[in-house]
Amino acid sequence: MLPPVLIRRLVLAPLVVVIAVGIMVLFPVLAIVAGVWHSTMWHMNAADQRQFDLQWISCLVLAGGTFAVGLALRQRPVPRVLAWLGLVSYSVYMLHPIVLNAYRSFHVFRRPHPFAVQLLLAAGIVAVVLACSALTYYFVESPMQRVGHRFARLLQARFGPDAITESVPVPDAPAVSAAADMNTGADMNTGADNLTGADNLTGADNTGADNSTGAHVSAGAAHDPRRDAAHGRAGPVPQDARRIT
């Protein structure tokens, strides 16, 4: 019979997969629907509405594809081009609305264009954004980062590195309960009993080693001095006296 934990895992694992797949499918659909529905409030003409819908859907598809490719290649080294894009990504985020607003300010770009021209205009916009982002990164962002690091080192040299000034309370050692004391005392008593038993065994060994001495001691323990005196017999001679004589 399978254990309950394994049964729960076998039942819940497909459910988790289904929920994850459902979210992955439902989220882009809801995002597309929300963007198209919100754009209808701007009262655009049919051509502009169709262009907006195409741009919105393509942006979502490209964003999802980018995340999917990054997730699939997460174990591989990042190419230098993508690493450089990561460096200038904040500048891209800050500057691309300015470039797009500047593009819309020219009336020549606001009329419909063939698809090939649109691709060229999009490539030009991307090139301008990347160029402006590189300039701002190398001449503004990176120098300001170095200034911030230098200022932080000056503060550390003046006031010392950041440290915790308040003492952190150390938890007390756990108290030993009375039951533990009793158990410890019982263990000590058991050890004493073991020692006594060992002494008894040692005494037994000594008795066994000296058979004559054991015999005399046993005989001495069996005689009664008063009974021996009544019968006119002498009691057993102590062992020490026999050794002296």
C-alpha cells in the first residue's frame, strides 16, 4: 500500500501543473483583451485602432518569447551582447519614451507606411534608443556610480564601517528539568551499583585465587567462640597471626 504522503504528491502534482499551465495561458489572453478594450476609450479611427492592436499583441508575444528563451537558456553562459544590454537596460527604460515622443512629433512619420518601411523605422528607433542609452550609461550612470562608491568609502573612512551598535541578546541556556535531574541521579546510582558489582566480582576473583585463605575465612565464619570455649576447643587462628608465626 502506498504511503499517504506519496498519494498526496501523486494527486497534487498534476493539479499544480494544470494550474501553472492555465495561468501561463490565461495571463497573456487577459493582457491582450485588457489592452484592446482600454484602447477603445481613446476613440481612435479604424486604421490607428488596428495598428495599436497589432503593436500591443506583438509586444506581449515578444515579451513572453523573451522570457521563455531566457528560462530555457538559463544554464548557459550569457553572450557579451546580452550582458551589455543588461548594463544599459536602465537607460533604455528611462529614455525610450522620450525617443518615441520625439518620433511622434514629426508629422511625416504619423501617416500609414508599408510594412517594410515600418520595419526600417522600428530598427531606426531601436538604434537611436540604444545609442542614447549607451551615451547616458558611459557618461552619466557609470560615472555617478563611481562617485557614489567613492563617497561611500569616504564615509566609512570618516565614521567607520556600518556596524550594529546595540548588543544582540543571546538566548539563555535551556533550563534542566527536574525529571532530567532525576534521570541523571538514577544514572549515577546505576554507575555506583555497577562499581559495587565490579568490586564484588574482584573480591570473588581474589577468593578464588587464594583457596586456602578462603577456606580459613569460611571456617572462621562457621565457628562460634563461646561454643568452642564450652567444649574446650580453641577457635580458628586469625590469618594475620598465622602469617606472623
